[in-house]
Amino acid sequence: MKVIDHLLKAQEPLISFEIIPPKRGGDIGSLLSVVEELKQFHPPFIDVTSHPAEVYYDETSEGIMRRVKRKRPGTLGICAVIQHKYGIDAVPHVLCQGFTREETEDFLIELMYAGIQNVLAVRGDENGYVKPLPEGKSRNEYAVDLVGQIRNMNEGKYLTDLLDVAPTTFCIGVGGYAEKHFMAANLKSDVERLRAKVEAGAEYIVTQLFYDNAHYFKFVDMCRAEGIMVPILPGLKVLTSKKQLEDIPRTFYVEIPYELSCAVEGAATKEDVVQIGIDWAAKQVEGLLNANVPAVHFYVMQKAGYVTEVLNKVGYR
């Protein structure tokens, strides 16, 4: 079933999740145990991230060496398991960064063969590695370009003539930024770019994480004023350590509310910090559910316990 159909048919706000594949050489079993724990909340869909190759620097006896780490594997396989073993619709992330349009087309055709009909189209983070573009190949520079490619495939328009390949039927989601993308000059221009993605074919939006619901509600109001009428899902992540007071703003370009940062900085133990984060997220969830949002989307990554505690605290079943 398509994500947009889940959202439009729901009688009350849904809960959805996002997880990441294990590192290369890792075990899928640990990730599936996360799905096992989360399924008690009856998520209609679960997102699975994708990762291109990336650059890292290794200090050796010969000096600092630039190395390329190969991408995390498994997005397609994990999505197939989630969908066919657990009966939960999987939403693989499809990236611009690190992939040619031809590779993207092949990946989308494989998704279609696996019965997966939902995708989240994102540009992807800059990772220091620019893959050389083979002669005769092309790439999507921005998410709006990627959305256009997927929409074309839904209309039966492929990059090359393909025999016996029907039009795809993908439901296309895209990302949004309640506190604006860090590269945007301001929130209004960022919303205008988001409108372009919707006009290109996106059917729903999932926001970057935030810790103040006021940002989300302002963002939704701005989107509606700009003519963006598709469902907008708020994204949340439980804060669980003092170090995240620095890591989260630096990584995701979001604000940690003063009240939350003061409480975390004043916590005596790690356990106290976790409880503060759980209580804060529960308060956010209650506010969002009371506002009848389409769904609350949790960035779980590879640990379900904190999110489970949040949802148990608010009595979600």
C-alpha cells in the first residue's frame, strides 16, 4: 500500500519509523530485532536510509591518508524483508549524491520487481567524495531532479528503451526542514524550493528532526500559504546524552531549546539525561497528536528502546 493512501485513510495520527542499515560486514539480525520491537506500534511504513561511498582520513606512519569507504549495503534487501516478512510497507531512501541517474533507474526497477512502491527522494549529504561520472552518464544534482526522474518512470519514460518494463507506480516522499535547510538563505526561500519538489511529483513531506513543536507548526503554516497542500509529517529524535547538545545542532542544523539544554546540562547521571530526553519527546508527541498531525515519524536509527519508552509513556497503541 502506498504511504499517501495510509495517510489519507487513517482515522487518527499514525506512527512511523526510520532505521539505517548495518555497516558493511554487519549483521542484519540486530536490525530486524529493532523492527520486531517497533511492530507493536503497528507502523504502516518504515523508512530505510541509503548511503553512498564516503571519504575519511586515516593517520598512518606515512602521514594522513585519504581513503574511500564503500557505501552501506542492504537497503533493498532490508526493505524486502520488512515488507514481505512483517507486512509493513518499506520506504527506501533514494539519493542524488553518489549515484548516476542510470544507477538510480536500475535501483528503482529492482524495487519495483520486489513489490516496493514507496520511496523517499533526497539529495543526500555532502560526504567529501565525488564519484567520477562515467562517460555518457548523468546525475541528479538536486532532489527536485530526482523526483522528476521518478515521476517520469511512473509515466513509463525511461532513460533508455527497455523491453517489457511497465511504468512504475511509486509514491514519492521528500524531506522538508522546519528550521530551514542549512544551505538556504531563509525559511521562505526554502519553502519555495519545497513547493517545486511537490509540483515535480512529491506526494508527502517528512521533516528533519526538531525539538520545539512551534517550529513545525510555523513551517506547516508557511507551506500552506505557499500552496503546498500535501501531508507534512513531523520528524522526532529522542535526545539521550549531553554530547548530543553539541552533535545534534552541528549535524542537523537544528536548535536545542534552552529549557531542554539546561535540564540536560544539570543532570547528575547518564540515566537522568535519558529520562529528560524521553520526557521531552513524550511532551512533543502529545502536542503533535493533539494537533492531529498525519503521523509522527521517529528517527530510530538502530536502537528502538528509547522510542518504545516514549510511546509507552504517552499510551500509544
